Amino acid sequence: MSVNPHFQRVALIGFGLIGGSIARAAKLQGLASEIVTTARSEKTRARVMELGIVDEVAATNAEAVKDADLVILCIPVGACGPVAQEIAAHLKPGAIVSDVGSVKGAIVRDMAPHLPKNVHFVPAHPVAGTEHSGPDSGFAELFINRWCILTPPEGVDAAATDRLRAFWAAMGAKVEIMTPDHHDLVLAITSHLPHLIAYTIVGTADELAQVTESEVIKFSAGGFRDFTRIAASDPTMWRDVFLANKEAVLEMLGTFTEDLAKLTRAIRRGDGEALFDHFTRTRAIRRGIVEIGQDSAAADFGRQHGALKKP
């Protein structure tokens, strides 16, 4: 049985890269009769009105969610709890409430206690992005062939989960369902730790007294350029991610530190065989990612627009 991904009124709380991309993709695919959004700053709201992407720009979160069938919080993880408390009394009975945060355990803990029993709470995490932010950064093709992970708490209406799954699929995403805790463990190693490492490496390069900043910029090789791209991500968002998912991140960081110590010993001892074996194993993981279509010449960062067509 097919599930209708169309909603009468979709409310987006926050209009940066993800919120803007949802609005563009949903409009292109005809997934909402009406799209309303709001943002914290008056400047951002004014810019969204200029762009003409949505049907209404509300002044407050409460106004935005009024009569909405689907409400998606597109804001930093740390702000989701207070916003859930703010909008709770204004939610339409039967509405689906979701988010786009890359931490899910904290989202469930922070949002669920504030939401009324007559709405359906289905947290989500679209695993896609670029280093850009703001209302102009979004594009409709962002989610194509990228995963969106849904983490519905126990007891959530299955029909609501299926409908949100269909909504994300209609925007081009591949959808997976996990428990919030398992999601956080998986993303700690595949996303959060790599970002922490990138921030650290770029920071270390910035602090080197023997190498000037101009030399770091001028002679950056491909690997370092990739790190700088990741390290250019939204500081507020990533601060909240590490604080909200600290247990899983610290667990993965401990394992990483142990592995780094092994490589350090191998280099110090001149153990080329150990280094070769390690690099061979990691190369196989890279090949696996390419083989299942999770990377190409046009990766998440700087992907070309225009691939998503209106039905």
C-alpha cells in the first residue's frame, strides 16, 4: 500500500541549509499545499521573503506551527527542547513533529516531555549537508541518494512514521529506521568524530609557529583541503552535537586514541608491515563506500544543482 507523502501545511522552524533545502525540494515535488517558515532573526525572515520560496514567513514559532500537519525543527540540537516547549500548546492534534538534528537521544529526551499526547513525534536526521549555512545555502537536490534516518520513540503511531518516510523518500532520500541510541553510536564514528578530528587538525595547523598561515593555505594538499571544508561547518550546530552526544563521542574517541597510539608506535619502530596492513584495511572500507554509491566525484560538499526533476 502506497503512502501519501503530501501534507496540507508544512511548518519549518529555522531556515538554513537543511530547512531551505526541504522547502525547495518539497515545493518542487508538490509535497505541501502550503509551506510556512520562521527564523530567529528578523534579517533571515526578511531574506526568506525576498527569496519567495515559501508561502508564508511567520514572526514567531507559535504562529508558524498553527494548523500545520507537519512541523520540522531545522535548528541546532541545543535549541530543540525550548522550542518544543514553546510550540506545544499551538500544535494541531494529529500533527507530525520532527527535526533534522544529528543527535537523536538528546532530542527525544529534550523534546518528548513537552509535546502533547495527541501529536506524533518522529525525530529524523538527513545525513547530508555542505559547509554553507543561511537561507541562500539550500538546494532541492541536497537529499538525493543520501540517507535520512528516522528514530521514532516506542509507541509512536506506525502510520505517522510511514508518512514521514514517504515524505523524505519523495525528496530523493533513502530512509532507514533506528533506535535513537543506536543512531548516536553510529553517527559518533561516521560523522561526529571525523568532524572533531577535522577541527583539531585545522586548529593545529593554525597554531604552528614554524609554518606561516599563508604557507598552510598556499600548499594545502587534497587531504588538508577536505579537512578545512569539514571544519568550516556551522560552529553552533557542532558545539551542540558534541555536548548532546558526548558519551558516544567519548567512547569512539577513546577507541580512536588507542588506534592512534598503535600507529605512533609503528612509526617510531619503523614497522612498515604494521602500517601497510592498517592502510590496506582502511582502503577496503573506502572502496566499499564507493561501491554502494555513497560517494562520487560530486560528493555532499559542493554537489551540483539541477539533478532533481519535478514529477
